[in-house]
Amino acid sequence: AGFATTQTAYETAYHELFAALDELDQRLATQRYLTGDQITEADWRLFTTLVRFDAVYFGHFKANRQRIEDYDNLPGYVRDLYQQANVAETVDLPFIKKHYYGSHREINPTLIVPLGQEIDFSRPHDRAHLKAA
């Protein structure tokens, strides 16, 4: 959506993105991770997108229907993964924001990095009770 060069392409990508996020949120209502009660590579691949979403994708890529924090299950899921051993120290949101907002002149010609969207990924996730579907 963020790199679309026509309104039609943007809207198509936007709707596909949020249809996928809605589906994932529903799946995570009944199971702790994407494929059940064990973390898999699929979880880590999704994590890298979701952990950046509210701070970057929501505004920078015009993916602004709703934040991950506004979903029912995705926020706890992201926090659950973030709180796994040795993960938190790999997430540097100020650097991530600086990179995205500073490297896409076609989207952000002024290279201004916005303030805000501070998210506390260390809050309790309350997902340990979920079991495999």
C-alpha cells in the first residue's frame, strides 16, 4: 500500500492487508501462536512486521485503518513474542523509525521522523492460557 502509485493499487493493497490482519487476529483468539502452541518461523516472520506496524507502517505506508494495538488479539501476541528470551534487545524502534522515514524519499521527501507511537511491549500479554487449536 505504501509504495502504490495509483489510488486503485493503494486501495487494493490496503484492503488485502487489513483482511489478512483481521484473519490473523481471529486465529489468535483461540491459539497462542500461528500454528498452535509452539512458536514457529512463521511467528517470527510476522513479528517483524507487527512490531513495526504502529510506529511506522500505520503512518508512513498509509496503513491507517487501525493500529495493531486496536485489535483484540494481535497486541498480546506481539508482546508475547517480544518477551521471549533475547528478543527485546533486538528491537530498536527509534532506529527502525529513523530507517524507514529516512530512506524513502518518494514517500517522505522531508525525511522527518515523527514523534509518538511509543508502545510498551513489556506489558503483560495474557496469552499463556491459550492452547493449540
